[in-house]
Amino acid sequence: MKIKVYNVGDREVVSYHIILLLGEIEDCLDDGVLDVWNSSDRSGRRYQWPVVEGCFKVLMELKLGENILSVQFEDEVLTLSLIFEEPKIAHFVRPVYIVLSDDDGYFQGPDDEDCSPTSAIRRITLGAQLIQTFTAEKMKEHGFGRRTFQLETGDDNSPLCHLFRSKLTTEQAYAMSGNDLWSHFAKELMTSHLRNKDKCKWYCFMSFTRYQPPSDTDIPKTHSEILRYTKGHTALGGGGLALFGTGNLHTWAESLEEVYARLTDCRKINRRKYMDDSAYREYYWANYATGLGASLHELGHTFDLAHTPSGIMARGFDDLHKVFTIQRLRSNGRSSCSSGRQRYNSNSSSISRTPSSSSIEGSPLSMSLDANQRRYKDVCYGSPYKRISRSSSSNSIYIAPPPLVVKVETGFKPVKSPSMLTFSVKNYDGSETHKTIAQDPAGETVTELNVATDGKLFSGRATRRDKMSLGFGIKCCYSSSERRPSSCSSAGSSASLSPTSSTPSTLPNSPEEPDLRLPDVQFADDGAHWYRSSAVVLRFHRWFNKASTDDPRKNPVLSNKCHILSACGLRLVELRTDPGGLVFHHWEFLHETPPLDFTLKRSRVKAIPEGTTTATVMAEDTYGNILKKRVKIDDFE
């Protein structure tokens, strides 16, 4: 047997604290345990990580300088050297735990959980490091190297999380809406000792989130019902502030050795006592994945990212757990659980035989995996990025994810007489799609109507297909893109704006009720990735790059309504719906000599959303200077 790590090379240089190692035990399909340690860590601590069907994912903390990592499986030991260098990026992200003036700072959670402010700070700090690692890995998939944002650190180079004491009282805070809380804390932070207007993005969590359903009512079942009984909660990001509640913070890991156990914790949330924000999956692991992923989504808005058709800036953040855990491809038949999957127990050297979060058969969210697809070992299973070869990461090709396919009905027989089939599909965002398929001997006519949550028709179309056999059944194919994304600012780059000068964006499509179709859905693309245009934005963003003396600090400009000019070279031009801010087209310029100008032309846009009359154009130059401007589609050449 031989231990192989695929995603990290020996002597590789990284600039963040926690490294993710993905690999396998060659010629091994069994389960087991890895012992992993960092010889450069004076504490001498050893960590154990699970091997699942011969594959493993390991998280290890790095120290400044050279790190000698040892990975041991049985008698085999792999030694890997990694260099941790300070990135020297002036801009940083500052985690903050917000406590009210008359509150003790404890967050809500079970009695057997440490819900103290000290524990909250540890959980938030680790969570910030995990999304930093996630971003680095996913940027590498796009061919941009392990580029990521930087966290504020102390004198010992360890990431910090501040406890901020607000002047608000509990009574005042609970009387405020999410937008009011965002605006208040943005102003309060800007005038506090933590102020750092031009260099800092705030990644903030409110300690006072409380879920309190009445005892004499039925257990809340829908997302809107859960929010109705939750006080002090929001999920908003924009400008310099990402603000999130702590309703599921008790499901987060407090230390690195807890991560795998927490992300595979199959206990169900008691909705009578605790907030369930898991996209109706109900498990502890799902609350951790959704909570951590949603906080990254909101932080993404502070990096000038808009909502996207897929990925973290859509609802893809629900899949964040899949990056750090292993999805089992086969049932081993050795478990008493119906799923045959495992959860790693961080307190023991053994593997606990409880169902895994990664893919749970028999649960309401059973998702089938293609047996011909490996969950490979260098990227999260289902990533939209496909690799030419394991060694050619720099020459990688991005392939957009295919649409989600829902099999509605099969086994139709050809008929000679006219026939008609009508069916409706409830979409994840609460809207509905109604289809009528009329058959006659010459072919079929498909009429599709899309109805918003308020009952209004927002699109419709009819398609005629001649001489089509019905013998192959009917499939309904639709995009998983958002229909109700929130607004985005049309001002300049938020890199130069205070939190209060930008309109915050919330999460897309917070579901109003469970999606009963989910057991039949096959996700061709897991959502834990950066959409391509988002990755390009981050590639050149100020929070991801060292400052340059050549930077003129001047944003690109829009001339003659459709002509974009930049003295430093354009790297990205992105079109977003208005209002809404959903990306529907982009152009990227990654070569050494990017264009200094770009003309918006209708012929350059593959598909403009139906009914769109205006759009927001976002343009970014080589140094991360950003233009955001509302334009009329009729002004395109």
C-alpha cells in the first residue's frame, strides 16, 4: 500500500493557516484511520482522520515557515513539506462576535454544549479559517492558484475574533428588522475602536439570536414559520459588513479535531427547541454546512460578488460539507444502519457506525451518485471544474455545470389520437412551473408557464416539436438559478465604500416549504464551488492581492452608454439582472495584455433574460478597481 496526496505538492508555498489534503491509499478500498502530525508544531499533537473506501480528506494547521507533515496509515508513512508564508496583503477580514449591552453573550444551544462567548469566538475563528481554505481550494480549481482572503491575525500570527459590546439593549435589538440591525451595526462598528474603513471587511455574528416557538403550537415545519419564531436573526452582506445570526452556531466545530465529527453528525435538530436552518435536511451536520456556507455567501457580497446561477453565490453553500468530508460510493453491508455509511468519532481511534452527512440513503434527501464517477480525490465530488490530468492544474478548463434534471414520468406509449398531459412542479424558491404537453399524430406542442410566489405570471412559452415519439418518456429540465435574488448596489466598488453606503444582499431563495421532489432529484453539480465569473472577480480583487504602486485607484468608466474604458486593462465585464443582481453573462480577459476598452453589443450576449430592459454592468480592472453601473439594454450596440 502507498499513501498518495493529489492536491498539494511537496515544498508547496501557501499563505493561509489550515491546509486541506486530499488523497487515497493505493490499492485499498477499506475503511480505516490516519494518524497525522506536524513535526514543526512544538505541541507534538497527533490527529486522527478517517479513511473511507481507501480515500481521505485531512485538515491540518500550519505554522509560519516550513511545516513537516507526516501522514501514517498502518505501517506506511508519507512525509510532506509545506511552506507557510505571510501573504502581506494589506486588506483583511475581521471576525467579530457582537454582544448586546445588557446580555451575557451566551448563544442559544443545548445544555451539553459550551455556549459561552469564549466558545463562540473559537467556533467563529475556526469557521473563518475553513471558508478561507475552501476559497483557496476552489480558486485553484479555476486555475488561479491557492488565492484567498486574509484573516486578521495577532502578534503570534494566529487568527483573531473580536468580542464587540454594542450599545443596543436586548429589547431594542429584538424590535429591529434584519436590515435595521445591519445598518445599525455597520454604523456602530465604523465609529468604534475596530474602525478600519479602507482595509477591513467585517465578518460578524450576533450572539442574541433566539428561537422561541410557542409550546402550545405545532412544531414549525416551513422556513417562514421557523423565522417567525426567531428573534435577532439575519443573513445580510454588502459594502464592508457580512452579518449573520447564531441560531445554529451550537452545531459548529470548536476545534480542528471536531470538524469531521460535526460535519457527519446525524442527530436531528429538535425544532421544538432549536432553530433548524438546513434547507429542510434537519440534521446537525446540515445546519453546520448551511450556516457556515451562508456566512461565506454573505462575505462574498462584501467582495462585490452578485448572485449567480450556481455555486456559493446561489444556494450551493448548502453543500459546503462535501468539500471536507468523503462521499461513500458503495454500501459495505457491515453497518447496522440502513445507509451503511460512517461518521468519524474524533474522541476515539475507531470509526463510529452512524450515518454520514455526505450522502444519506433512506433519508428525505437521498441523492444518487453515478457509480462511474469517482468522488476524486483532488476536488470535492461534483465540482463543475474538470481536470485534464492530475498534474496539469495550471492548464485546467472550466466547464459550466449542466442543468438539474428531474425525471417526472416514464413509460409513455405512442398514441395515434390526440392526447394531453398537464403537470406542475413546485420550485425550490416557491414559484411554480406548469407544463402542458399536447400530442397529435404529427408531433407535440409543449406550453410552459412560470408563476411567481404571488401568483403572477412572469414567463411563458410554447414549443412545437414534430414527429416526436413518446416512447422515451418525458423529462422536465430546468436551471437551478434564483428567481428572487435581492438587490445590489449600482455604485462603485465596495472596496472603497463604507458598509453603510451599499445595499446589503440576503440569501437567495430561502425556501418557504420543503421540496417534496428532492428524493427523485439527481444533482449533476454539487453547489460547493465559486461560479466562474465570481472566481474571476476574486482573482483580481483587492482583498486577494498585494497592493501595487502602479494602481491609479481609478475605477473603469462607462462612456457613450455602452463603451467601457480602463487605463489599467479590463479583466472582467459582467452583466447582472436589474433589479435583482443575478449574473446572466460575463466576459473575462486573462491574457497578459487585457483590453483597455470594451463595447457592449447585443451580438456578444448569448441570452438576455426575458423581459429585461435594464442591467447592471460590473467591470473590474487588473488592480481590482470596479465599475458598477445600470445600463439600458436598448443602448447596447
